[in-house]
Amino acid sequence: MLAESLLLSAVLFTIGVVGVLTRRNAIILFMCVELMLNAVNLTFVALSTLYGATGQVFVIMVMTVAAAEAAVGLAIIISIFRHRQTVHLDDINLLKG
Amino acid sequence: MTYDLAVPSQLLAALLPDLTLMGGAILLLLAAAWRPESDTHQRLIGRGAMALVVLTMGSVIATALRGATVTDGPIAMDGFRWTMDLVILLGALGTIAISTEQHARDGIKHPESHVLVLFAASGMMILAAARDLMVIFLGIEIMSVAVYVLAGLNRRSARAAEGALKYFLLGAFATGFLLYGMALIYGATGETRLQEIVTALIRHSLALDPMFLIGMGLLLIGLAFKVAAVPFHMWAPDVYDGAPAPIAGFMAASVKAAAFATFLRIWYETFYSVYGLWANAVAWVAIITMVVGNVVALSQTNIKRMLAYSSIVHSGYLLVAVTAGTAVASGAVAFYLMAYTLATLGAFAVVGAMQPVGETDAPIASYEGLWTVRPWLAVGMAIYLLAFLGFPVFGGMGFFAKWYLLSAAIASPGRLVLISVIVVLTSVISAGYYLSIIRAMFMKPRAADAPEIPAAGPLTRTVLVVAAVLIVALGILPGQITPLTARSGFAPHPVDPTLLSIPAQP
Amino acid sequence: MHTDLPPTGHPLADTVARFAWLIPVLPLLGFLANGFLSLHAAATPGPADPSAGGNHHGDHGGHAAAHHDHGHEDGHHAERHPAAGFVSLIGPGVLLAAFGLTIAVFFAMRGAGEGMHAPFVMTLFQWMPTGSLSLDVAFQLDQLSMVMMLIITGIGTLIHLFSVGYMQDDPGYPRFFAYLNLFVFFMLILVMGASYPLMFVGWEGVGLCSYLLIGFWFSEQANADAGKKAFIMNRIGDFGMLVAMFLLFANLGTLSYEGVRAGAAELVFGGALVTAICLFLFLGATGKSAQIPLFVWLPDAMAGPTPVSALIHAATMVTAGVYMIARSATLFSLAPVAQLTVAVVGVLTAVFAATIGLKQWDIKKVLAYSTVSQLGYMFVGVGVGAYTAGVFHLMTHAFFKALLFLGSGSVIYAMHCAYHATHNYADAQDMRNMGGLKAFMPVTATLMWIATLAIAGIPPLSGFVSKDEILAAVFARTHHSTLAEATWLGIPGSVVLYGIYALGLAAALMTAVYMTRMMLYTFHGPNRTGEAERPHLAEAPWIMTGPLVVLGILSAVGGFVNLPKLFGGGMAEILHHWLEPVVGEATLQVTLGETPHLSHATEYALIGTAVAIAVIGIALAWTRCKPAALVPAAEAPAEVGLEKTLANKWYVDEAYDRAVVQPTLGVSRTVLWKGLDTGVIDGLFVNGSAYLMRGLGWVGSQLQTGRVGTYAWVLVLGAVAILSAFSFR
Amino acid sequence: MNAVLQGTGYNGWVLPVLLALPLLGAVTVAVQGIGARGQDALVQMQQARRTALLFFVAEAVLSLGLWWSVDVNNLAWQGLVDLPWIPQWGIRFTVGLDGIALMLVLLTTLLMPLAVLGSWTSIRERTHSYYALLLILTTGMLGVFMALDLVLFYVMWEVMLVPMYLIIGVWGGQRRLYASLKFFLYTMVGSLLMLVAIVWLGLLAGESTGAPTFSYDAILQMSRTTQVTGAFWLFGAFALAFAVKVPMWPFHTWLPDAHVEAPTAGSVILAAIMLKMGTFGFVRFAVPLFPEVAMHPTVRAVILALAVIGIVYGALVALVQPDVKKLVAYSSVSHLGFVMLGIFAMTVEAMQGALMVTISHGISTGALFLLIGMLYERRHTRQLADFGGIAKVMPVFAVMLTIVALSSIGVPGTNGFVSEFLVLLGSFTTQPVHAVIAATSVIFAAAYLLWAVQRVIYNPLTKLENQALKGFDLNWREIGLITPLLIGILWLGVYPKPVLQKTEAAAARLVRAVDVAVSNARRVGGQP
């Protein structure tokens, strides 16, 4: 069971990474990141069967932090939308070189 | 005395400086929200924040002087922590000092910006202390979230917003790697505390466990992102470019210092026991970072981007110290970061002072003939740049920082001579771009239609002068602080010969 | 090393010779005084801030380039130099004093008689004491240096006096005497120095003065070029000297004459080392004494004022090479191959220069090639180990060639005055513009005829005696000498010597021809100077003719110093005996320890041949050269064929230019500088690496696209790389 | 004289004071500059140059006592001052002199006032900064010659770079930006590798005692008693740093640019002093610390070959230069080749000759650059083609140029001869082929310099700009500043003994030490 859980979380993580690599919408990108975080959470939870509660504590912490991050992230995305009227990342390249 | 971290009151005592800063920051946040946004209010909160930072510094020094130690636990109390705290707080202090005036000029009236700096600084301090993956994660996130916001502080600037977005998206992405790495290490060893991890490693001979190895690799990736090592550096130039100059300075100085603090902590306390597993990888990252950073910096025309690449390069140098992995090397890191923080603060203060109101673009061409109109800015900038370059006397501490680093590298058991040679050779490349600014400032005439440069405010001037004087003075008499940095060095966990033997160096 | 002045115990120690160091110092003082006067009058220190004045143009100076009559371009516009009177006193004065002192020393030395078997060395101070090198500034008085000192100070005095008249109106009058004094100083150092390096000081010092004096009228490019050429050619020779000194020091550990003389005993006779030393020394001599292949500078050196030509480029400096070989007789006698080389080069030079002398129109050029040719003779003399004969010819040549040059100077002076009076810019030195001058300047003409006959070898004039002695020595060496036994480039030495003798006669023939030709064209036949100028032609003032007379007497009777035994009786071979302590031993070594002996019949035959050759030469010239048929230079037709080649000096200058100078400059400019320096080192490596870095930087910054997607990709690629590094071990 | 000096404890304090005095001067000038901001440029210039000259003259006078007080035959360092600097790292402030360093220190202190006088009227902008930088530069140069701690040495070595960079880049000619950067980067490549080598050496030297030490004596001791690990690479790093500075072919291309673009004083200092730091480095560090590497047949052959190539190459390229400063720059490449030849020939005579070249090249080339600078101030050009016939209008200048050129050519009676003669004579015993090839440069030197002199002061005076120089011959200041150099030229040419004696003991000691080391290495059979 543990191995399967870990495998699943690895797959989820990879899906998240691939999503980040392929998608161009800032929101969707951010969602993919969240998917990665949650994959990690899954790992922690799965491991708690082996090592006890530490992993679960970690998960709580991660979730909290992810929430804070989401708040900040969405604010930033809104801010960029105000300036550029788009959240398509290929159009957002004022800064380069 | 020794604090027992299992006892809550003693844990709080061990975290006193951090708690001082955090608590004070929360109070200041309330104060900031108390009144409507205005320039005076922003300045007032700025003063308060500076006072709080000074207070925290005092508490750090007081705690350090007590010479307290702790039992094994989630946080450390040692010279390294205090030194890094001071470096971080120094960066924060300077940043706040500059930004009160810069913000006034740029029309940024958010008093909470200073509070965000404080929050970020508190996260950094936690990083300097943390010896537990969980605490480390917490510290990183406290720091990062605050800095994401700071990067986009200038809400009227599309560039700032873009920088913030990039930083945020990539930062979160990298955090995913970091976190997954932590999870895998936890999975492999069943521990999150650094000392316990190493104990488990040795007890169960887990060194070659793929889960552990991949976890270590992912951790490396996450931290390399935070210190902006190549190829995880791509965010840095854009973010520095978009952020207000003082904030860019804060990112270049304090964020990097904190990231290196935890990098070093993790590596020294845990992974040094399996030195041979990662040494090549870190060395290669260091080399690539030095080369790419320097070479790409050569082609920059915007000073902020150039300084961003310069900060990437310095990460490369510092990674050499990580690779060296000795007590001398950790002392060298402390010294280096001290010098680097001073120079970075100064350089970004100049960049801010030079930046026309409301613009974030800072072309090097606008520095032409600076000497003829603002000689002190030019002289100061020259000192900071030469410090980056590691030039003796004129670059003051910068030279001895590099010196310290090279000594550490060469004296390390691995005798990192080749990598030292790469350090100095890439330094020569860096002379190319540092000198191009000095050249612009001193050797080219001021264009007739060049905009007037407003006089820098008193706080900025203070930062400029203090940074320059400290750099030069401590560069001529580094003996004044070498005892401190020597004490702040801590020895890595010895290489465990049972785990594996040290392979040949790259 | 001794630092006290005179070594005690030497017969000269308590005589006037103690003050011999004053002999060079006197001209040095003269140089300082005249140099100061020259600068003091010319200098007008500028304003405190020089850049203030650089940009405005005065109204002066426009005329500077307008003149191009030979040499004295400004001479007649300027008043006499304000310090001229004083200079006229100092310049010749110090020389006269030095000459007086030299004579005193000479008598002291003669008084010492047999006691003078070792040289009198006085050390002034240590020069370069370091390591195992101990080099002093020390003077050596012996019979050889005595002869040279007498020639230098004596003839030097005469030429100084002549110059008082010749240069009187020149604006650079004090400068001229300063240089001349300096030259004498260095020349005395050259002959008095007790070691090779000190000789080298004089050696290069006289070269320097020669450079300065050739380019005395430096405003003409040709003169400045000639000076430079002389210096560089000499430097090629000096290179040889240097190497010779290095070889001596490396093998004998000393550089003083006495040390070398003592150390020479350890050298292997005919060995590679001593041969190399001698050949390198000789390379030095070919430079200074204008021998093949370095002779080309001397004719150009005639660009200098005529007294300079007389003193430096005829009587003294150019003979330094002969002196040097005589001085190194001990070494040369150990190296027969080198000796033969010297003699062969000498005789080839003699013939070669003589052929060129046949077709020159410039009176000074004729004399110049004659000098080269006669120097060749001297080298034949010292080359075959007849050191005395070489030095003897050096001395007589100094007399008659100085006379010839001064005489030609007197002629040029007259021509120049005439042309100047009518503002004619014709060439005052071209013989085609002369003719019939004996009517206007009879004293000069007479004296120059004496010298001509002397150089041609008509008995009993000095040239005859000395030249004959050289030829006799060559002939004598063909048997029973180290030279005859040696092989030179595979040819037996005796064959070489016969060849040298034959070529020597050929050179003598040509000498008689071209000298007679010169005299005929200059003094005889109709005058071609020009109708307007003719009334202005006149004899030079007494200050110039006076020295000529003295030299005329010396040219006539100079030969009596070393008459052959055949004629001399008790008076015979005075010079030979005088020089015996210095070169006697070396000479004997060449002749295998025996005094060379020719039968009286052979000697008479040789003398007869020589005289016959001289007479034939004069007669040939007299019949072939028709002064009446000449036209002035401006109207003369161009030469063709062999004549043209001769007139153009066998195109040696051009060959050197194409073969050496231009390739060197070309390679330096295009290959080394533009190619290697600017192109490869700077362009490819230095700037190239800078551009490479910049280019890579540009590429790197292009990767920084500004798109988050790219960044994420790079990040993930990096992650994959690191993870694979950790996983696949 | 010595007794008087010892009465004041002269040897005990003079070296640090010599280092501090220019810094004090720099601060004074800088403070004056701040005070004088906004004033007329002329007033500023007068004030700055006066103060600077005062300090330089004081420095020169102060340093003169060293001539008597330094006992060159004493094996111990003279004027030794040894203070802790950074105790934790084993870095000390140690300064001291031997005969070789003594001469170079004196050369520096005596030449600097002349360099200031040379820029008396030509530097008109930002004069305070200019003189302050010159003063700082002086400290750096003196420090290099005095330092007996490798880190101190390195610091001083690098310190000079920035002032010189600015002097070239701010007050230089048309291509000053390129030249200054090239100068900086070129030097840095070499010296940073040397830094790595110094760190390594210090750590090695400290291994026995546990604490790193960078004391020259300690490291020398180590190199004599033990087999230094990686000696080949260490020597290479030192040698590269010094070779760039010398500059040896093919690391010389910064020099022509730097010389041409630098203002007069900059060129003078570069040629007369800074290049000598390279050769001094070889004599003080590279060779004595790693004798068996330096004398390894291959290494030695390479360096000797480069030296000889430099001699001939520099001379040939100088021959075809149209710019007179560039010509002198390439001639420096040639002359410095002699120094390298002399050092690596490893005989006392050659070593002494090499040291003489360092001094006499300083005097002669310094004087050449000063004279060229004077001409430049008047004509604002350095192209040989623009001159001609100057002797007619500036006779004093012509005389001085001639004498200086002759000394550079090496005519006997001048310093140039003594030095080159000793080098060649001494080298010939061990390296005959090299010496002979090098000796050909007497020909080329005459060719390029006399040709240049001819094109400047001789030849017809046809150009109006040159004719206009009438009445603008050298003024008293200029005569006064060249005269000491002329005296030096003749003094060293005629009576070099006093100077030779100053350096004799040190040179002989070095040669002996190297011989011993090499024979030891051979006996052990351990060729590096």
C-alpha cells in the first residue's frame, strides 16, 4: 500500500511538473504547482503509516503555507491582469535579456 | 548555559531574537494599518521598523554574548546563527533605511512594505537557526511569501508586477521540488531533524538508498533556486529588474544570505557525512554558475540586471565554500556574506538614488560622467563594485572575502585548487563588467541632456557612507572581525568512511 | 686591482707619463666648454607653460627650406657665431695642449728605452666590479698607443686649425668644435684604454661623434640619413666586437689587454675558439674601418663637413680597426685562418673600392673610395701578420689622405664661395664643375699633387714606402709562415697569398689611375665653373693652407720613419723597432720564429714592379682622361653600361636595401606588428577572447527570453541533470 | 651620515613612514580638492600640484637616507618592521629591504617628483584627483618592493592597478578606455592566479606549525628544506603574473596601448617603475622560492627563449612604429627582455646586469617619455611623420633627446651600455646562443631609435607647426627635471660601481642559493 501511495504521489508530482512546463495560463500554472504540493502532502501522509505523526504535522504546515501562498499569488496575478489585461504567460515578457 | 528545547519556556528563550522581531513586526503592522496610506506614515513606520531591527540586533548580540547553547533540537544556538542573523538584520536595516526615502520618491506610500521586510527578515532568522526540515520549510516560506509581495511593491509598474509574478510562479514551483525532497528524505530516514537524519543514515546505511539520493537532489534544486544558482537562476535578473532598487538589494543580500545559511546548515550537519555523493554535483553547479553568470553579465546594459547576474556569480563563489565543507569554509561564508551584503546594499542604494522618479529601468549609460556631477555617488559605487570584484584596499572586504574563500577551498581536505583557479579566472571576466560601470562613471563625459540627479536623502547617504567606510576599513583591518567569523564557523559532520569514500574532485 | 694611479716600478712611473690621463681629458674639457657655448647661445628657454604656445604660428621660418646649396644652407645668412672667437681658442687649443703633452710623454717613453718592454698601465677607477668581472677604467701607454696618440693629436690639431677657417661662418661653429673635441676624446680613449671594453667605449664613442658630425647639417635629409647609416653599419660591427669580448671573458676570464695576452698562451693554436674570437673582432673592424661587407657607409659619410672627412673618415677613426687588430696581434697570430680572412677581405675591399673610385664625379667620393681601398691595404698588412707595416701604412695614409681631404676641402671652399657670390646652386663638389683650378689655387694644387703621388706609390714619398712594405710582407709570407701552411676555405695559404699580392698590385694600379684622374679633372684643363663665378675663385686663407703645408711635408717624408733595410741603413725600420715590444712576438709567431727574409734581388724586383705599376697607372690616366672634353655636371650625359654600374657603386646600396633593409622593415611591419602583434596576439587571443566572452554572453542573454515557460524548462532540465547525477552512479 | 641616521632610529621607522607619507599626501590633496570644488581650474591645478610635489619631495628626501643606512652586505633584512596584521590568518605587515629592493625604492621615490613635474602643466582637469591617485600609486609601488609578507605583497601589487587604471582612463588619450581596460584585465589574469598560489604556499608553510604563515622568510625556508607540492604550478602562477607585468613576449600587447594612451606621468611610471615590479617579482619570489623549477632545463629554456624573442621582436616592431610613444613601448619590451635574460642566465654578472637594466631603463625610458610628453604638449601629436627639424627650433630639447636616446641605445659611457653589457657578458657564459642573438639588438636599437630621433629633431624643418615652435624650447622647469636624469645616465655609465656594490651581495646570494638548490635537487635526483 505504501509503495503504491508513493508511486501515485510521484506521478501526481510529475503531472504537476509537466503541467507547469506545458501550460501558459498563470492560473493554471499555479494550480499545477498546487498539485505538486499536494502530491508531496500525499507522500507525507502515506509515510505516516510508517513513521508516525510527524508527516501529518508537516502536511498541516504545508497546507497553511500553501493557502498563504495562494492568497499572495492570486493577488499578484490580479495585479498583472490589471496592467496587461491578460494572464497568458507568453505575453508577459517585458523583462528579459 | 544550555537550553533544553523540550522545555517550552527555554525554547522561547532560545528563539528570543526571532520572537522579538516577529512580535514587533506584528505590532508595527497594526500601526501601519491604523492610519491611511501617506508618505509621512510610511516614513514613520519605516523609522519604527528600523528601531525594531536595531532592537533585534541588540537582542541577538545579547543572546550571543551569553554564550548559550542548546540541546539537540529543531533550532541551533551557535556563532553561525548569530552572525547570519546580524548579516540578515544588517541587510534589512539598510533596505528599510533606503526604501523609506526611495518609496517617498517613487510615490509608494504603503507603510506595510517595511513590515513585510521585517517579516521576511524574521523568516530568514528562522532559517539561520533551523535544524529541522519542517522549521526550514517554514522559514523559507515566511521569507518567500513576504518577498513575493515586496517584489511587486510598485503597483503602478507593469514591470514590477511581471517580476513579482515570475518570482512567485517559479518560486512556488521550486518550493514544490524542495518540499518533495524533504518528503523523500523523511521517507528514507523517518526523521526531519538534521542530526537524527544523519544518525539514521549511518545506522541503516541508507546512503545509497534511491529515495534518499533523490531527496537530497531535490533539496539541492530547491536551495539552488533560492540562492539563484545556474540553471535555477533565470528568475533573478527579471525580478531584480522589476523590483524597486532597495527591494532588489534586499533580495540580493539578505535572501541570499538566509538561503546560504540554511544550505550550509543542512549540508554541514547532514550531508557532509556522505560528501562523495554530492560534492561533484555541487562543484559543477558552482562552476556553471560562475561561468554563466559572469559571461552573461558581460552583455547586460541595465545595471540592475547586471547586478542580478553579479549576485548569481557570488552564489557560485559561495557554493565553492559549501563544497569545501570545513569550519574555515563556513567562517568564510559568514565573512563573504558580510562583505557582500554591505556592497550590495551600497550598490543598490546608488542604483536607487540614480533612478529617475517612477522608472525602474536603469541603463548603464545613464551613469556616464557621474563623477563630474555626483562625485561621492561615483566613488561609493566604485568601492562597492570593486568589493564585488574582490579587489584589495579599494574593494576592501571584498578582497579578503575572496581570500577567505580561496583559503577555505584550498585548505579543504579535497584541495579544491582547480575550482579555485576557476574562481579567479571567472573573476577576471567579472572585472569586465564591473569596470564598465566604473569606466562609464569616471571616464566618459556627462551627456549634455542627461537628467539631473537629485541629491540622495540623509538615510540613503548614511547607508552609502557606512557601507563604503565599513568595506574599506574592514578591508584594511579585517583582523577586527575575523575572530567573529572564525567563531561563527562550525565544523561539518565528519565524513563517515563507512558510508562511502571520497571520490576524486572535478 | 690597483686603484692608485701609477704603478710603481715602471720606468714611466715617475715621468710626465703620470699625467697622460690629461691627454684625453683636455679635449673632453674642450667639448664641455664648446658644448656649453653652443647651447647657451642657441637656447632660449620657453615659457613656463609649453602648451600655451604650441598652436600659434610665428612669421619666421618660411625660408628654411628654400635653400639647398650643399651643406651651409643657413651659413651665409647668419652672422658669425657670437662665441666664435672663444671657441677658436678652446677648440684647437685643447688639442694643441694634448699634442704637446703627448710629445712629452713620447719623449719620456723614448727615454725609457729598453725599459719599456711592458706597457705602462694606470688605473683611474674601478668601472664594473661585479662577480668575477673586474673591469677598470685604466689607460695603457705603450709603443703602439703612443703612435696612435701622436697621429690623433697631431693630425687632429692640424685639422682643428683648418676648421677654424673652413667653418668660420657656420652658425653651428661651437657645436662643430664641441663634436670635434669629443671625437678626439673618444679616439684617445680608444687607443689608450687598457682593456677591450674601454676600447669599445672609444670605439662606439667615435662612432657617435661620426654620426653627429656626418649629420652636422642635419636639416638635409640626406645628411641625417648618412649619419644614421654610418652608425647602424658600425653597430653591426660592434655586435662582432661584443661577441668577441664575451668569448674572451667566458674563456679567459679577463678583458684587459695584459690579461688576454697572458691568457692567450692557453689558447690552442689555430683552434676554433681563437679563430672565432678573431673573426668576431674582425667583424667589428669591418664596420669601423669600412671593409666589405660593411663599407657602404663611408662614402655616404662624406656628407659631413670636409674637415670631418679628413680627421674621422680618413686619418683616425676608420683606422681603428687596424689598430684593434694590431692590438690583438697575440690573438690573431694564433689564428691563421682568421688572418687570411682579414687579408682576403682587405684586398678585395681594396680592389672593389678602387673600381668604384674610377668613376666617381664627386671629389670627396673619389677620396672616400680611395680611403676604403687604402684601408683594405692596411688590413692586408695586419692580416698577414705584418702588424708594423699595417700601422705604418695607417700613419702615412693619415698624412696624405688628410692632406687630400683638406685640399679638397679647400677646393670646395673656393668653389662654394664662388657659387655663393653669384647665388648659383650648382654642386660645388662635382669635378665636372671644376677644372683648371691650379691657376687659382696653386698652393693647394701643388700640395695635393704631392699627396697624389704619395698615394700612387711614387718613391720616395711616404705612400710608396708603406705600401711597398705591405706588398713585400705578403710576398714574404708565401713561404715559411703559418699562413702559408694554413688552408683557407680549402685553398692552400700560399696560393691565397699570391692572389692577395696580385690583387694588391691591381688595386695599386687603379689607385694611381683614379687619383690622377681626379687631379686632372680638378686642377687641369679648362675651367668649367662658370663665367660669372670664375673671378671669385681664390686660394683659401692661411689658417687653412698652413696645415696643408705641414701635411704636405709629412706626406713627403713620412716614409722615412720605417725605411726598408735595403735603403735605410742605420735609419731603417725605426717604427719596426719601436713597435717591437708590442707586436714583435706576434709577428715572429707568424713567421715561425724567424725574421722574414727576402733576397735583395726579390726585394728589388718587388719594388720595381710596384713603381712600374704606379707609373703605368698615372700614365694611363694621363692619356685616357681628357679634362678638355668634360662638360659641367648639369649638361653631362648619363653614363651607360659598366660605367653606370661603377658610378652607382655596383648597386651595393640598392642590393642591401632590397635584400636586408626592406625585408626587415616589411617583415617587421606586416608580419610581426600587423600580423602577429595586432592580428594574432591582440586580435585573436586578447580581443578575441573578449569578443568570445561577449558573444557567449549575448547568447546567454538571448536564452533569457522573459517567458516563464522557458525558465521553467531550464529549471526542470537542470533538475533532471542533478537528479540523474544523483541517481545514475 | 649613517651615524646621524641611526641616532634617530631611522631604520626602525623609515619604511612604514615611506609607505604612509604618500597616503597622507593623497588624503591631503583629496581634502584640498573637496575644499576647492567649484573654484577656477587653474587655481585648483596650482594648489594640487604644489601639495603633491611637496609630498613627493619630502618622500624623496626621506628615502635618501636609505642609501647610507641600509647595510647591503648584511644578510638580514634592513629596515625591517614586522607587525601583526591579521593574526588569525597568519598575515603580517612585514617590510624590509635588501640591496635590490633598496635601489628600486630609491628609483621610485626619486623618479616620482620628476613625474609630477612632468605633468605640471599638462594635467588641467580634476587635478586633485590626479595627484591623489599618483600618491596612492606611489604607496603601492613602494609596498611591492618592501613587502616581506606574501599577502601584503599581493595587496600592494593590486593596489597600484586602480590608480593606474584611472590615470590612463581619465587623463589619457583617444583610445584610453580600451587601453585602460586592457591594462587592468591583462594584469589581473596573471595576478589572480598568483593569489591562488600565495594561498597555497601560505597553507603549506603553515602545515608544520598548524597556523598558516605568509612570511617570505618562512616560505623561503620551507622551499629550501622541503619538496614543495605542486611547485611547478606555483611557479607558473607567479611567473605568469610577473611575465605579464614585465611584459614578456607574448604577454606584452597591453603595454603599447597603455603607454600610448597614458598621460606623460603615467607612461613614465609604467615604464620606469611598474614594469620593474615584474622583474623584481622574478628575483624576489618566483626564482628563489622555486629554484629547481625555475632552473629546470625546459622551464628555463622557455623563459630564456621568450626573453630573447622579446628582445629581438620588440626591437623589430619598434622599428616600424609611426607613433613615437608606441615605439618606446616596444623598445621597453626589448629592454625588459634583457632583464629576463640576465635573471635566468643565473650568473652574478648577468644578474647584476639585469638589475642595472631595471634601473637604467627606468631612468632612460622615463626621460624619453618625459621628453616626448614635452613635445606633445607643444605639438599635440606623437606621429613621427609630423615632426622634423625640431633641433633647429628647440636645440636644448634636441640635445637632451639625443643623449637620452643614446643611453637607450646603449652607447658606452651611458647607463644603457653598462647594463646591457653586463647582462650579455654574464649570460654568455651560461647561455651563449641566447646572448649572441640578444646582442643583435644593439643593431636594431640603434636603427629604431636613431631613425626616430632623426625624424623628430633632424631632417628639414618644413612643417609650419614645427617652425612655430621657435621660442618654445624647453623652459627651466623642464630642463631642471630632465637634468637629474641626464646626470643619472652619465653617472651610471661612467661610474656604476656604487650601485653595483649595493646590489652585489643580494645578487650573489640569490645566484648561490639557486645553485645550491639546483645541485641539491640533482643530487636527490628529483627533477620536478
